[in-house]
Amino acid sequence: MKFPDCAIVHRCEICNDRADPHEIVTRGAGGKRVDWNVIYLCLAHHGEFHDRGRTTWAGLYPQFADKIWEACLRAGRGRHDA
Ligand SMILES: [Zn+2]
Ligand SMILES: [Zn+2]
């Protein structure tokens, strides 16, 4: 049985709670809703990302640092800014 995308329950990649996709590089900055630019995060971890900015957040969760850096490069942003 196939569900439409909106019915899929995603899980936070950190704590496994119910999650929504977070775009590492926002659309405004050239990012897209594609695998390499999306991390699934629960409300708490998602808020933390936006509060702290991606550079600080990547320091807290180094398992995502490579993915975040890669997404920045792919989206054409050379600077590792938040
Ligand atoms: Zn979480
Ligand atoms: Zn987000």
C-alpha cells in the first residue's frame, strides 16, 4: 500500500520523535527539497537548528556536519555561514 508523501510519518534523525523535513540551505538561499539538503528533525531539534544557526548546530551534532557542509557547497554557497 502506498501513501501520499504528506501521510508519511518521518522520524527525527537525532531522537526518533515525530519529525518534519528541515532544509539545510533554505529555498531563499538556493536550497531544494532533495535528499542531500534535508534532515528530518522533531520540533525541539528543528527549533534548535534555527535558533543556533547551522554552524553552531553542526558543532553540537557532528554526525551531520559533513552533510551540512556538503549541502552548502552543492547549493553554491562557499561560506559556512549560519
Ligand atoms: Zn529530535
Ligand atoms: Zn528548518
